[in-house]
Amino acid sequence: SQKIEQNSEALNIQEGKTATLTCNYTNYSPAYLQWYRQDPGRGPVFLLLIRENEKEKRKERLKVTFDTTLKQSLFHITASQPADSATYLCAPQSGGSYIPTFGRGTSLIVHP
Amino acid sequence: EAGVAQSPRYKIIEKRQSVAFWCNPISGHATLYWYQQILGQGPKLLIQFQNNGVVDDSQLPKDRFSAERLKGVDSTLKIQPAKLEDSAVYLCASSLQGSYNEQFFGPGTRLTVL
């Protein structure tokens, strides 16, 4: 069955460092992958979408990579700030599937 | 631009009771989703509408859950009767057309079943 793996343990880093979050998937080949941010008590907020033919995508301090051979996406936040503390969800999706599937998310804590 | 509206924000009921949630998507968004998010997990899709038609409801427990989007705009999700394991946050989201587009989420309804 399709499986999405994100680190269940929280990632703790110091302000100013680069945070790297991992999303691994098995048993399917997504045509694109989305990353969302979720703060406590709120709904997820879209951050970035990357397609299978794109190796990398950037938006301000955010960078996403998509390696279809490794079946992995990496999400980077450079020059991290305490305000970046949140849970980050990845959502890979097959081109032929209408069902959006989310990972459980990884909690990021940026310490001042 | 107004976001996705949901009500109520919180609901506490006893098991075997019924409950209904309401969602008003962003104007012009054809696709509407209902998700269930259990604490510590990612959102799980329950049902997806395209306008007023159902695209997918394969993960909706149809013996107790129902949803409708009668005029292709707002939607209601109902649970009848509720079980303890239904305690979760119920999120509504909408997108312009299809799930490959950015989804906009509402604040969610936190349901506690006692």
C-alpha cells in the first residue's frame, strides 16, 4: 500500500540555521508533491508545489527538492526564525489520482 | 478575499449522538474537500466534491458519515451516530479546480465525543 513517511520526532534547531525536513514515499509514483505548514489549532497553509520533472523549487527562504529515484522530497528553510516553528506536511499525489494524501508531518522548533 | 469558513469551531457530544459541520468555500472554487485529522496525524481525506458531484468518497465511513454539497457552493458533513474514535478535527478545504491546485483550508472543527 502507499506510504508516506515524515520524521515523527520534532526537529530542534537554532535560529539562523538551515532546517531540512524529509518526506519519503513508497509504492507509488507521484506526479507532483505539495508542502504545507500547519500551526496549532489552525488548518494547513500551502507553501510550495513541485512537479516530477522539476528537481528543485524555491520561494524566498524555502527550497524543495524532488528525487523520484530516491522517492524522496527534501524541504529546506534557510536562515530559520522562531516564527518558522510549526508542523510541516508533505502531500505527494499521483497524476491519475484525485485523492490528496498527506504525511503525518514533522514538527519544527526554532530556538532563539 | 475571504477564506474558507467553517462552523462550529468546537463541538462536544456524547457517543451515539448526531453532529453536523458546515463549510463555505472560497468563492469560485469548484473543488471542496472534507478531511479528518486525528491528533498527531496528517489530514485524511473523507470526501471530495467537484461542484456538486462526488469525485471520491472511498474513505468515508458511509454507515455513519454523510456529506452533501447541494448547490455546488457550501457543504455539510454529518456524523450519525458518533463513536468515541470520531474525536478529531474536521477540516474543510477548497481549490480552484482539482487537487493538484493549491488547497485553502478552513480553521477546522474540533469534535470531542464522550
